[in-house]
Amino acid sequence: MTTDARADWEARIGTRTETRPDEQFAGHAPTLDPPTGLRAEPGGHQVTLTWGAVEGAVGYQVYAADAADGPFAPVDHAGRDVLAVPHPPYADTTGSPGVARWYAVTTLSDVHVEGPRSEPVQATPLAAPGDPVRVQVDAATPRRPLPRPWRPMIGSEHLSHLLSEDTTGGRPIGAELTAALEAAHTELGVTHVRAHAILGDDLGVYREVGGDPVHDFSGVDRVYDHLRGLGLYPVVELSFMPHDLASDPDTTVFDYRAIVSPPKDWDRWHALIRDLVEHLVERYGRDEVIEHWSFEVWNEANLEVFWSGTPEQYLRLYDVTAEAVKSVDARLRVGGPSSAAAGWVEELLAHADRTGRPVDFVTTHTYGSPPLDFRPTLARYGRSDVPIWWTEWGVTPTHFNEVSDAVFAGTFLLRGMASAMREERIEALSYWVVSDHFEELGRPPALLHGGFGLRTVGELRKPRWWALALLESLGPTEVEVELAGDGAGSLVEALATTGPDGEVSVLAWNLTLDQTRAAGDPELARRVELEVRGLTAGASYRLQHHRVDADHSDVAAVWGRLREDGQDWPTDEQWAALREADRLDRLEPDRTVTADASGVVTVGCDLPMPAMSRVTLTLV
């Protein structure tokens, strides 16, 4: 690991690219009234907040205070990024039983445009849970085809890593990253991959000889041929700046020294992008690139660590890049702002509104919370038909954070995907990233090191992988679910589907967004009573119950029991034991149940926090 790269990252990651009140870089987000109908319902070690939706809101910020007159501060669930949430309910687990708190909520029309607080309400967390959570499924009432926002995209380390013949921990980098992407495609239904640095100097796309530009796309061909061979398409993030084209080649990020400066010559940047896109169209076919490929302008230019230019220079980069892409074929898709912390969406749309520049899709990123809802922003600019792609999302923006290996992170993934599925508000929610073969701040120092990957070095599946696998296993038709009880909808959530031959699947989970509880909190465990209606009266069903929690399907827990103090990588014997444990565990043996005369089956279980359970009923 390069210590300098990590130290530089940690010093600069929180610094936003400087913005000024400038007509060239401004939006028009209004200030919205606070929500009405705020209610605070106390439960065991939690308070559930609900409120009425506000037209035009992209999200809401929850505040708490020790007195009705404040001072109020945002409830910090330790997500380390955007704390606002897209909709209620919200479970606050940061308080203490028996200690009253006052709550208020504000409305956001943009991530940085917040209205006044609502009138406060008071609640006191209880010392013990109240009623069990009742999950009532009506298998006879179809709701809609199940949305699957995880399928359109997944994140990856820069794709030249696919070609690596090096090893990490004795494991082959290129082969295992390839295997992880192939599994995402075949097992999770993923169709596209988004990654940084396709213009990086390791692929040799641009150099100057005698002062003249030379374009060489042979390295890009090797990468994209490999990806297409797996059945995957790229979301082409057009970054970073080639050395010979950079205005400041010494300004870099990451261990692989990606250059983050604007170009020294905008015409040469235009020519590079135009020639690259023309080459891709010629190599992979115009129809394929129009239908399946897309071009995203840069990465997180609203962070100083990723963009040494000004906000206005980013808009110029966007304009020049979009014009270059469209000069090849106007039907090709280009978008952005590919921003951190849900920023600059308003500003890019306002710029496009002023200038007529194309925005075929909107991309942004967030961590630690469910994504905000930018449909109202798009509607204000007359772009309701433009898709929203969250091209990076995850439980934490922090490298080497142990929460990434934990069951909490898998359950968080379910919470975010379920939020994205509400009203099908998000087309693509791309988890960052597929594999721990990742080298932004240095290659993995140990097997389970808090890496961003869904799969470890060595291709073991973490709880986040199981979360997506459980979602993908659900049937094609979503059916009605009603929840009631202590923490229903705010801690405990559920999805239910039907499939071929009358199969019913119910996926339930228990989670607080509060990452100070990431290791688990027995006080937030809930008894769940599942009732499935609409079955064939008197029919027999095979019941299967799969579980992910601290005792089931958790490779980190297994490694914790196997490893010696200070041990980074498994021995051959330990690898064998880990592979044996790399499975989705059953909570109980399969059994046969019979629907009663009303066509109802009931199942009860204890659901820890965090945990996820899938119950499947199949006609015998």
C-alpha cells in the first residue's frame, strides 16, 4: 500500500470543489415548507417517525433535541455522507430508553437547499419491545412486476485490473475479478459495469509525439473485448486525464496516480473523445453502442480530490464531451454529473436548461443512506423521462471500514434497494463494488479488511452478495404486504412475491440505519409473525427458511473463528474450511406445512438486528 496516496485521500476527501454564487453555476431549487403530520411513535429502544410527503421534495432531514425549544441537530446515523432520507418512516435508535427527545423534520428540494423545521413532537424510547412485528402477505393479490434496480449496473475497480496477472494474498487478481463479474451477470442478472479510468495511462490511449497527439485504443479494446466476452456492457466513465493532455499532470488521486486536472487543450480533448467513441462504434457495432452503451462525464468533480478545476470548468468539460459523443451519432447517450453526495444534479440540469446541452441520464452517488428522490428535480426542468442512475452507492464511502464485511451492510443493501423500488423511482442502483480486488488506496492487506467488494479476495461471498442473491431469487410478481407492530416498516421491512407453480417467497429484514449499532444490538431484535394468505386451502407446502445473520451465512464470522491473532491470509486448510462455509444457510430444516381452511400459513421467528430471512413456500 502506498502510504502517501492514502494519507492524501484522507486529508482531501471531504473537501468540496469550491463553488461561488455564479450565474454560470447555479440552480433554481425552491425552499419548501416543512412536512405536516409529523408523528413520533415510541418502541423498544427506538422511536419511529412518520410524516406527510411534500410536493417537490427530494428528501427530508430528521432533527432531534433534548428540549422542545432546542437546540436541534441532525440525527447522525453515522453514514458519513448524506444524512437526509428520501421518505418516511425513519427509526431513530440513537436515543436512550426513558429519556425524552423532541423531533422535527425539514424538507429538501436539493441536497443543499433545506427549508424550515416542522413543529417539534416528543417521544421517549421504551426499555423493551412492544408488539411483535406482524407481516401479512396476500399471495392472491398481485401488485406489480417486481422491479430489479440492481440489475442494470454494478461497480468495479478500473477495468485494466481484469488483465492483471499479479496476485494478492496468493490469489490471481485478473482471474478472480473476472469470476466476480461473471457471477454478477449469471447469478444476479447484472447487465452493465461502471468503472473509473478508461482513459488512464496504463491503457495508453493518448500520448504526444513531437507535440502531435497520438491515439491508441488497443488497450481499451483488450478490456472491453474481455468484458463483452462475459456478456456485460460498459457504462463508460470518461476519466481520468491522460498525462500528456493534462494541464497539471502532477495532481493525482489513488495509488495508481489518476490525473484529475482539466485538459490543457480542449480541442484535443474533444478529438480524443470523438475518436474513442467512433472507434467503439466501429468495433462493437453502431446498433449495440446506441442501445446498450452510455457515456458518463468524469467522476465526482464536486470533490477537490477528483477535480482540480473549477465548477465552471467541469461544465465546460461536460459540454465539450457531450458534443464529441453526439458528433459521432446523436442517438448515443451521455450524462452526468457523476457527483459525490448527491451534489450538482440541480446545477447540471440548470446549465442544460440554459444552454440546450443534452442530458440523456442523470448520475450521482451517495453512501450510508437510501438514495434521495430526484424525480421532482427532473420534473421542474421538464425532464421527467430522463432516467436516474446512482452509479455509486454503498454502506460507507470509507475504505478499509469493517462495516463493509458485516451482516449490517447486507441488510443495509436490502433497505436501499427496497427504497429504490418504491414507485420504481430509480432505474439503476449500482453497488460499489463487485470485488475486493481493488487498489485505489493500495491492494488488500488481508482477507477481510473492510473492502468495498461484495466478494472477497479468494471469491468468498459476503453478506452483501447474499442480499442481492436473495433479491434476485424472488419471483417475478410482487404481492401485497402489510406490516404492524414495534418497528414495522422502520426497522423490520419485507417484500413478497409469487412465482411459477404457486411458489411464494417472503424476504424480511431488520435494520437501523444507525451504524453505531453495526455489530448488532439485541435490544433491537424483534419477534416476527408471518402470515401468508391466498394459498390453496388444505394444500401442503414445503417451507424453506434461509437466514443471514451473525450465526448464518457470514464468512467474516467464520474467518474470525479460524484466524490466529495477526494472521492476514488463510492457510490452505483454512481456505478449505472457508469454502465449505461459503453458502446460504438454512435457519431450520425444510419441513412441510399445510394451509388451513382459509388458505393461510403462519410462521414465527426471532429476527435479530441486523439479519435477513427468506421464507419460501412451494406446493408439494
